[in-house]
Amino acid sequence: MLLVLLPLLGPAQAFNSLLGDESILNAQTKQVNQFFRRFNGEENARGDRYYPSDKDYRSPELRRKYLNGLFDQQNASMTDPMRDSFTKDVLSSGNPQFLNFHGGQWFAEVTTRFLYQGKDENITLFMKLEQEKLGYKWVISSVYFKHFHLMFNNNQESGSHFLHPLSHELDFMNLVRVFKDKEYVDLYTEKEYQPDYLTLFLYEFKKGNLRFKNVSKVKFHFFQINGWYFELSEFNRPGSNSGWLISGLMKIDENQKELLLKYILHE
């Protein structure tokens, strides 16, 4: 009877119906690793690990129950049809999809506070897992800092800001024009030039111009599920729909994936 009723219950009720007095505490997805295990159906309702030899390991029924509770239920932009479509693709009987902690195509977005020129400033660090010998480590792969972007975000056409093709005959003496006004110096670079904000960040830090204060927010971006993107955020609130939950969901193709990545990374 319990198994019959589960599909009719809400996500929180479905969790609570399988648990005892600690139902709300156990229903909360308290760690990112636990989110992986629940998404894949690799632990029971009390948080005990399942292994490939266990009969319920990655069972579709278990995964469906967990997936219903892994969405931020207060986010109206993730409609029921959208969640249902995502769940259907993930649990496809012909090609079920799982999250792989070491599989790439997911990364962290870490909002930090630094002291810069006497003011507290937000700096976003994008971090990914990188293999190191027999293990893995988190590394900084990219940085977003508004002051760096404002410094290099020169949208003007080169216009009169160029070096004549015969400048070499003048021993490039006209370089004086290039360095006369620092605002336009980047217009004299090649078309493919892209500033390396991570190097700028490390330089400013090593020079003592940036002083780390704290981490204020962490979220994760996932592209591992074919045809989908989702965002993972932490929610500290009463009730079972708390902890690490899917806070954003979007159906995308490969072209949209590249555009979305550039948008997230501020490129």
C-alpha cells in the first residue's frame, strides 16, 4: 500500500513516509556528495550507502523518489512539466543517466570577498576538479572581477587607433601613439586577443593589492546530463526541501551549451 501511495504524495511527504521521527533531518540533502548519491540512487532514506551488490543500488524506483525531492520546490520557473521531462530523460529505461563526480562537465562558482584599493569587493572564482596523480584536487580555472572587465571592456572600433602598415620603416617610432592614452591601448592588439583575468588576479594578489577575506556563496553548474543544464545551490530553511537542491534547470542543445557557458563565465 505504501508503494502505491508514494507517487500520490508530494516530495516532502514521500520522504517522510519512509522515515521515522528524524524524517525532516534525514530528508535534507546536507552535502554535495550526498546529492550525487541520491541523484544516482546510491543510498537509502537514512543516508546509508548502497553498493553495486545491493539489490536497491541505482534502482529506478529509488531514483524517482529522490529526484522528486532534489528540486527547489519554491522556484516557480521550474514547472512540473519541465521537471517531469528532465526526470524522464534521466530515468530512461534504454539509457539511464547518472552523475559522475570525476566525470567533468561540472564546476563550482565561488563568490568571495577581497579587500581591493581599500574597499570590500566581490570576486567570483570558477573552480573545477583536476586529476593529480592517483587522486583529484580542486583548482581555480577562471576568475570574474568587475574591475578587470571594466578595464578591458573597450567596445569601440579601432577607427583611428591603429599602427600604419609601414610603421616598420619608421622603426616603430609611432608606438608613442599607442602608449599615449592607456584607455585605448588594447585596441592595438590582435583581433583574437582575450585578456587573461586569472593571471591578472594572481598578479594583483601577489603584489599585495588583493587581500582575501571570506567565501560568501557557493553554487555548482552541471552539464553532465545530455540535453540539460542544471544549477545546484544550498538552501538553509525549515522543512525537508532544504540543503543542496537543483535551483535552476534548462533544456539545451550543444550550441546553447556554449552560449550558456560563456554567459556563466562572463566571457
